Amino acid sequence: MTQRRTYEWPRPAVTVDIAVFTVAGTLQGLRLQVLLIQRNQGPFRGHWALPGGFVHENEDLLDAAKRELAEETGLRDVYLEQVQTVGMPGRDPRGHVVTVVHVALVAADRHQLAATGDARAARWFDVSALPPLAFDHGQLLQLTLKHLRRRLGETPACFELLPAQFTLSELQSLCETILDRPLDRRNFRRKVQELKILAPVRGTRREGAHRPARLYRFVPQAFRGYASRRQALPF
Amino acid sequence: MTQRRTYEWPRPAVTVDIAVFTVAGTLQGLRLQVLLIQRNQGPFRGHWALPGGFVHENEDLLDAAKRELAEETGLRDVYLEQVQTVGMPGRDPRGHVVTVVHVALVAADRHQLAATGDARAARWFDVSALPPLAFDHGQLLQLTLKHLRRRLGETPACFELLPAQFTLSELQSLCETILDRPLDRRNFRRKVQELKILAPVRGTRREGAHRPARLYRFVPQAFRGYASRRQALPF
DNA sequence: ACAAAAGTGTTACGCCTACACCCATGC
DNA sequence: GCATGGGTGTAGGCGTAACACTTTTGT
């Protein structure tokens, strides 16, 4: 990426940026994290930024986002959602760049990070302790975070972060971490059970010197008419 | 606009498309309408399409949408909202074109239509009787319509379509037309009044051989914390 | 026995929905 | 006086939010 170029008709370039979130830590201290790359090229070289890059010709936006994410961070097979498109002049010193912002939620431990291409490094950062970000990526990140929180109750995305078998407490802690607010345990459990999207699993889980918890698994087949309800998950 | 071009780096072009809606007709027969232009250029010449066009370099997306709308239809000073961005390859025969779709709601009688530039004509069409549309504009229109209906209760947009003084029945008919479903009169009135965003106006209005209705005006100052409520208007 | 997390029900409130009758006016 | 739309209140159901104690295990 060099300085601005001249085109037959001057026109903005199109990029995709992706904010991938995960939740890390033990049950007692979960933290919401976001995947950032350290830029190896062009402006803001050395700065941390959201993964992303230019959309190729004849490439769908979602495909471009997946490709860039894989190239720069090694992440593959991630469910992405479009958030918003930002094209304010001046947001990129190279010229006019319109970016289509995406968001995802993944289990960090199910993916291998591999910084390549334009990325010198790829790392998870606590959302509460971000480094200064390149371009307007700080603002873009806020957009994605808002979108993520709004969508949490409408999509099954949160089950992506849990192991195949999990306890209700784990699910609740996860949601609390993403939403950054406490939820009432009894209301949470009742409403999750009413959704009938979880099936109990034989066996229990121990976590130290405590009563073992029941294990459940997510049943995707049971996930029907989810979007039709006003609020599917109890958040 | 001619055939596809070659760039230093092949890259998608960026357009904006705008679906402007209005409500037309008498109180007894309101119809939701959308503003379409008849293309005078390039592919789909002669077909009807959403107004829109290429984003200039160093032009913000909203500005581009306003400019294109003014150029092709004569509409100015319209409040636009971004809906979604679509960039599926093949959606434009000229090459890869990414479009940022916008939506607006205006009072048709407060604007003068003037088809210029790429538009041979500009006309309001009933949403229930659309002509075949160019490109994938039929799908884009569905996206905007969904967005409009979702946002109707969260924004004061609907007051844009009413005269300065209006009756509650007029407001209700308007909302029913946009949502394409009937609303309960008493519930509607109660909830609108609870919002305290309307002020009664001295005087009454006659509408034929009936009891005159009270007139109200919208009080923008009273429009506070509107977005904070889950559902601001009773839809 | 005690520490620590798991598990469980009820109540109060607000919101939404459904519903029917009288009122004021023009003709 | 009648046709037409304007205007009003209440009761039931539903979902949400608040809230405390008992159970099970490991140490």
C-alpha cells in the first residue's frame, strides 16, 4: 500500500474490517477480548488495528472479510455479520477508503493465530485495556461492540464460545461478560430453559470443592423461529 | 456509464442507492409509495430503479446519497439513514459494484420532482404495484422497507409526512399505511399521548360531515431519550 | 462443620391487547 | 334523525424483575 493513486475515475477504495470477539479467563474472571493485528505496512505501521483489507474485484463482501481475516490472523470458518459501512473522507491518509465493518464471536481456543500478510502480529486484547488503534478503528470497534450486544439475544452466537457440553452457570457468565452487566440467575435459567434449545447431558461437572453442575448441550435443530420472537435470549 | 474499466488495481466501485418513501392519497385510501427513476444511461436503460449513483472521491456516503438524490430527482434536505451494504458480484453487469443502501421518508407534496442527470423520469410508485426494477433493486427495496418499519417506532420520521397541525387519526392512518397493518385506535392514542411529544393546538378541523377532530403539533424539544426506550411509538 | 457454587418459586409490577359505547357535527 | 368519524376506560394475560433459602459436594 503506497500513496494515493489516480484512477480513470477517481473513486473510493473498499475495505472490510472485522472485529472478532472472544471471552477469556476462568469462570471467576472472564474478560471480553478482541483480536487485533499489528500493521506491517503503510500508514500506522507498527500500530494495532482491526484485521481487514481491500476487497478484491468480483469478491463478495463477506468473502472478502473471511479472506482478510484468514490471511492476517489465521482464523477460518468464522460466522461474520455486517455491522455498518463507514466512508468519511480523511479516515485513511492514503485516500478515500470506504470500509464495511463486520463482527464475529469465536472461541479463541479453537483457533490457531497466525499473523501473516500485512500483519506483523495478531493478539487478543482485553476490551477494557486496548492499545491506541490505527485509523478510526477505535470508533469502528465501538460500533461492533454495540451491535454484538444488541444481537446477543437474537442469535445463537454465544454457543460458539462454549465447549460442546457446558453448565448454565458457564453460559450465564459468558453472557454477563459480553454484556458487561450482571444477570439474575433464576430468571436467566428459567428463560433459557423455556427456549428449549438446550438438552441435558448425562454426567456432571466438578469445579473444585463444590456441588457439581448439570451439563447441557446446544441443540441447533431446536433453534427455530428464533428471530421471530421479540427477545429470544433473556438479556 | 459505459462498460467495465481497468484500474491500477482492480477494485469494486462504490455506489449509494436511496429508497425514498412517502404516503399518498386521502385518509380513506392511503398508499405507501416509493420514488423511482427511469434510467437514461447504461445497463437497464429505460428501466425503473432506485435513485443512486457512484460515490465521488473524498465524499462521505451520506453526502453522496444526498447529492445523487438531488441530481436525479430534485429532492433536497432529506433525512437519510444507512440500511445495509450489498456487494455481491454479478449484481451489476458493468462490473463489481458495491452499493450502500439508504432509506428516507418524506412528504411528497413538500418537494418538487425534477428528473435530471442519469434519470429520464422520476415518479412515485405504489409499493404494492411496482414495475420490474433494474439490477437487484427489488431486493434492495425490500431491505429498506423492513428497515423503515423497524425504525418507525424509534424515530420521529413519521412526523415529516404530516402537516404542521394534524389529528391523531391522521397520524394513525399514516402509521398503519407504512406498517401495512391495522392498529388499535384506543391503544394508539393512549400511548402517543403518554409520550408527551404532541401539543394540542387551539381550534379544530372539519372533515366533511363528521365531528371535528382535535389538532396537534409535534414538539421536537419534547423528543428526549426517545431511543433509550425499548419501543417509543406504539407500533 | 463449613465453604462454595448449584439449584429452585413466588410475587408485584408494568405493558400490551382486546373490546363497545357515547359524542359532535354536517347533511 | 342519521350517517360518519372522534373520542374515551377497563380488565386479563404475559413477560420481566426482584428476591432467599436449601442442596450438594470437597476439604
